Amino acid sequence: MISLIICLISILPVWSLSENDVKESVLKHLPLIEEAALKYEAARGEETSAEGAFDHKISFKSRNRIEDKYANQYFESTIERTTPWKGLGLMAGHRQGLGTFPAYDGKNQTSGAGEMFAGITMPLLRNFNIDENRAELGSKRIDTKIASEQLILKKNIYLHKALSLYYKYLLENKKIKIRKSILQLAESRQVMLEKRFVAGDLEKIKLVDNQRSIDKRRDEYLKTELDLNKIKAELGLYVRDAQGIPVTHFTEQELSPPERLLVMAKQNLEHVPQLKIINYELEKLKIQEDLNHQLKLPGLAVEVLGARELSRNRPYDPDSLQLGVKFDLPLENRKAEGKSVASLYKYKAFERQRIFTFQELTRYYDLTILAIEIGHRRWEITNREFENSMTMAGAEKKRWLQGATDLFIVNLREQDTAESDVKRWTTLYEYFQSTLDAKLYSATF
């Protein structure tokens, strides 16, 4: 069974990861980013739907009347559209009424060719600057922009998460090599000590002490191995193959310092998606407030309709012009009043959120810039600490071989060297993590 598992593992694809590989995989294959992209497309669909309020509409109606005294036919075709420009409505059409009409229905009678008509309607007070359809369209257009910024934000968040795991994976690889190295060192020494013990040249307590060191180092190695496997499992959720399947096997990679550690220049945080989304929400509330203001106004609209008979043998004046005015005044308008109050306080709430978000991003960003600057100095310091630890461990080992010190001290020096090595690579990992944090807060991935 074990051999079968080993065989199956051996045929699995193995990835050699770079930072660019991680980025490309996240942007192309991560379902959570695909989700945000689909929501963006859905927002575009909602925007198109809102534009439909200004589509051209064609209507047709007919009526046949069959009786002895009055037999007639009436047909009317109309195309109309409400425009987004100041609520202007346009209409045009053709009507034809043939046969005998009673006097009260005489307006429906036309010549044989029928009558063409066209007209406009224009609101002068309510719905002049904005109406519900224009408000809906404006809001949906902003929703599309919000969805676009949310897509950018999710890309930043998941790039940050994936690259953080990637650098953690490199660190754990480095740590496991360090743990394995000092474990092998203690195990090799144990073989030599056992020979000396058998020869009667060593106290048993020295053998026990070295075995204690082996057990301690093996435990640290196994714990690091478990941590590495956890990181690889989580990293596999972000690193996927061309079919979008999580990758489970990576070639061994090591954390290594760049050619030159960089200090990031400070960025202007006004452009980050978090703040742009809040600004867009404020724009939506401004549209709603403008609409609420319009809803409080009286309704006043004018209508102009012109018509012309198409036949030469016209039973009456071929041209006609109609002018109309419509006025309404709501006695109560609690709907508009309530919405106006709600919009006002929502606007104030979003302003407070914007202030806090900007302050929060600024504080965290400044902190990460400071962490990057300190990371430079810590990398230099921990490297010196490691070099000095190696020197001390080497000197202590020579003294022990000369019988001038105890094995317990040698083990301590070796352990201290390993911890110094882990510490300096952890410092470098924290530097990389700080650069990722700065990119996340400033949206500069």
C-alpha cells in the first residue's frame, strides 16, 4: 500500500514556483477572483437594463366596428421614446380611420392615406433635472464602477494572501534544511560517542546528553515539516494548473535575499479601491438626494403634438397643432421627505466611514514603511549575529575535541547557531511581508 502511494505521488505534476508564477496563477485561475469578475459583468448587465428605460417603444392598436349604421376601421402605430435629456419625451406615428363614424367619434376619421403625427413632452419642474429612470441609470453606472474597484481590491487581497503564503513556504523550506542539518550533526556525533563509550573512553551521561539533543532537534524538525506541509496545502489553493485544479506538489525552493533591499517610496492613498468605492457610494447618495428634491416639486409638463393628413382629398384642414399643459401638486409627500432624510444620514455615515478608512490605511501604510526600513537594519544585524554564532560554535567544538569544555556547551552553541540562522531568515521573510503589506494598503501590486 505504501509503495502504491509513493508511486502515485511520483507521477503527480511538480511545480517549480517563482513569484511571477504565483501572481499569474492567482489572476488567471483563482475562483474567488473569477467570482468578482462575474459580478462585474453582472453589474454591466444591470447598467444595460437601466438604459432600457430609454429604449424606443413601438405600439400598434386597431379597432373594427361592424353594424348597420356605423361600420368603420381604425389603425394606429406609434413609436415613442423617453430621453435622458431633461426628461424630454418624443413620439411619432401614423393613424388611419376608414368608414362611417358617429359624431362623437369623428376625431378618429382620416382620409384614405391616413394621418402622420409627432409630438414632444417636456417636464418643467418635477423630473426636469432628474427622474427615477435617470437616477436608476446613474446609480447602475456607478455600481459598475464599484464592481470594477471591488475586482481590483480582490485581486490585491488575494495576491497579498498568495504571496504571503509563498514567502512563508520559502521560509519553512529554509528552516527545515537548518533543522535537518543540526539533527544530522548530532546523529553523526552520537555514532562517534557510542564507539568511545564502548571503548570505555566516555561517561554514559555524555551519551545520554547527546541523545537528548538529538531528540530535541528531531522534534523541531518534525514540527517544521508539519508546518511546511500546512503551508503547501494552503498555497495550493492559490497556485492552480491550467484546468484550475489546486497544485499539491512543489519542488523545493529557498528564501533568498534580493540583490539589493529596497525602501519603498510613500504613495498617495487617495486612489486605493477601498476609498474609491466609498466615494462612489457617496455619488450614488447624491443622485438619490437630487431625485428626492425633484420629487418634492409640483408636476408641470407641456405637450406639443402636430399632425398632417397624407391624402390629397382631405375632408378637413390637413394640418393640426395641439398644445397641452399638465399640472399636479401633491398635498402630502412623505415618501420624498422620508427618503431625503434617509439619504442625508446615509451620506453622513459614509463620510465618517471614508475618514476612518483613510486614517486606518494611512496608519497601517506608514507602519509598514517603517517596518521595511527597520527590516534593512535587522537583516544586517541578524547576519552578524549568525556569523558570530558560527564562530563561537566552531571554537567551542575545537575546545571540546581538546577536552577543554563540556559536550553540553557544544550542543548549546550549535543550537544557538541554528536559532540565529532561523532568526535571520525570519527577519528577511518579515521584510518581504512588510513590502506586500505596503503594496496592499497602497494598491500598487
